[in-house]
Amino acid sequence: MSKQKVFFKTFGCRTNLYDTQVMRENLSDFECTQSEQEAQIVVVNSCTVTNGADSGVRNYIRKAHNDGKRVIFAGCGVKTQGRALFENHLVSGVLGHSHKENLNRALLLNERFFYEDRLEERHLDSTIISEFVGKSRAFIKIQEGCDFACSYCIIPSVRGAARSYDMRQIIKQVEILVEKGVLEIVLTGTNVGSYGRDKKSSITALLRELFRIKQLKRIRIGSLEPSQIDEEFFTLLGHEKLEKHLHIALQYTQNEILAKMNRINRVESDFLLLERIAKLGYAIGTDFIVGHPGESEQIWQEALENAKYLPLTHIHPFVYSVRDGTPSALMSPKVRGDEAKQRLHALSECIKAKNLAFRQAHKAQNKPLWILLEKQIGDCYYGLDEFFNKIVIESNARLPQWFCLEKYEVQEDMNYAKI
């Protein structure tokens, strides 16, 4: 008898992508498929960061249910809408974060199930992922949960308190993937920079151990809070294996809104921190929430001017979206959607220009780029350099996945080379 086929639909962040890999790894009695159409079972790994995210997940589930699929609901949305979806018979099973390693056993029961999270147990998965098929870069989850209390964010209540994976497990996981051909890892989690604080360790200590893995070429840190970058961390910024790009989650660049967001960081200290890092040759990215309640035109103009002065080269901007159950959802005045989109566009254009200037300045110094290729389509190779900038290389030769590139062109949205 042939195995039933399972399709995984993942919404949201890099952490969810890793969690999907954990579920796939434990699926011994079923066959994973990349084709939703041929699957009998659909596992939805959900995101609940905004009301809009919940709505998108629900719409997908309704479609899968109407197509006759057996739908299993997992991920961050379990706490916010799992019960309603289950009671309305839109899903056949609900699997909280602490139960995802039991997916295979739950499916074998061939009956409805509801396994809710028990966040007080501070669960951490023990699964070692055997491979990221065809990938030169892999996400490595090093911690779970968050102890911050940002007013716009629901995630601490659905993923629980910050807790760290054992360093030996992380190193073993990386070594296995490196043996399978992975050259770069991206350290990910709910709040990556908090790693080790519950174990009398630190992300710096973890990085020092990971640097020892010989065949590993590059390490990228998914995100750091400004308050998590200390003097010990600065001692690593000259290491050749650390990507010359740091994503530092500022969220905003004006103190009044940062206070409303219940953020720890402030503009003055952020400027000093980023300037210090930039002087070491680093590209710097950030998250930025546009249109949070209380963002007047005057506040926005101040925030935009501050962003212009900061040495940012990358940005992940998004318009504030209400998340029920958070303090920000009750705040006012609200910002009109069209106004927020205009502000987001202005911010994006500002950082785009700064990124171009950064790449031009690097090339003007006749410095090469270290390239990790990720895919090939025809005669075009696509990859990333050590500054997290995209590059397209046209070549009819077979190129290695990792190499030093000396001759290239700086174009508006990317770097380009022809070999």
C-alpha cells in the first residue's frame, strides 16, 4: 500500500521554515510532496503576527478544506485561532509548537486531534535535521521564545519565554548539514540575541564554537536587538566567517514612538552603536514599522530624517497592522493606510540609495566580493555576497558555490558579473 502524501504550507518567518523542517524530519510513515494537488494531507504551519496574517491563513485553510484535503493546523496561530478552526471542522487536527515532533504519530491515529501548547513547560525540540535538500545555505534554530514586551507584538504569548538550545545540539546540527554540502548557516529563533542567557552563556560563545567548523564558510545572524550587542560581541566582528552584515532590529527611529512601542532602544544610542559597527566595514539592516498609532506627520518627518543619518544599507519596512490582544491595538490616533504606504515608499527609496552608495564605495576601493551561489537558471547564477547583497553572474562555465569575485559591475538593484 502506497504512503499518503503530505504537503506543507508555511506562513511567516524563518523560524517557521525551520519548524516545518522539524515536522518533515519526523514524518516516517508518510511521503512528503512539493505538489499540493497530489497531497491527501495538508499541514499548515501558521503565522499570527497580525490580524491580516490570521485572515490569510484562514482563507488558505478554507480552500484546502473545500478541495477535500485533510488539513492539520500548526504554528503560532494555534493559540489565537486553533480552537475556532477545529470546532468549525475546517481542520482535522491542531498541533501546538510543543507537539510538532509528534506529527507522524498523530496522523497515524486517523482521527481528529487537538494538541495544545503547554508554554509553561518551556519545550525545546530534540530533532536533528538531516539535510536541506539542494541548499548551500541553511537556517539553524538556536533558541525559542522572547522575554521582550513590545506593545505591537503577540509572539511572546504564543511562543513563550526565551530559552536556548543546548550548544552541543546546535554544533552537531551544523556539522551534519556542513557534511551534506551546506556552506552558510543563518542563526534564527524568536529572539536570536537572547541566546544563552538562560544557560550562563551567550551568542558570542556559540559563535566562537561554530567558527571552529572547518568547512563552514559563513555565518549570518538572523537578527539582534541593539541592547544585545555588547563589548564581547564586538571582539568577533573581525572574524572572516562572520557575515559582514548585521540585522539590528530598531523598529523605529523616533523616541516618542519607540516609547509607545515599549521598546528599550532609543535613537541616540542606536546612532552611536550603528556608527561604530559601520566603521568596521559592515552593512547594516533593520526592521521598521511605519504607521504605528500616534505617528503624526511631524513625528514621521523626524523619523525619516533620523533614518537618513543612520548608516543603514538594508531595510525590512512594513506598514503597521493591528494585532488583537496587544496594547498597540488600543492606541490612537490611527494612521491612514494610504498615508502609511507613502511613508513606507519614501523610506524604502532612501535606504535603496544608501545601499547603492555602499556598494559603489566598496567597488571604488577595488575590493573583491566573497560569493555564495544559491541557484542557477540557464546561464545565470544567483547568489549573495558577504554584505547580504544580491549578485547575478552570467556564465556558461560551471561555477563553484563559494568563490572570490574580483571583477563585477554595480547596478541599481544588485551587483552583476559576466565570466
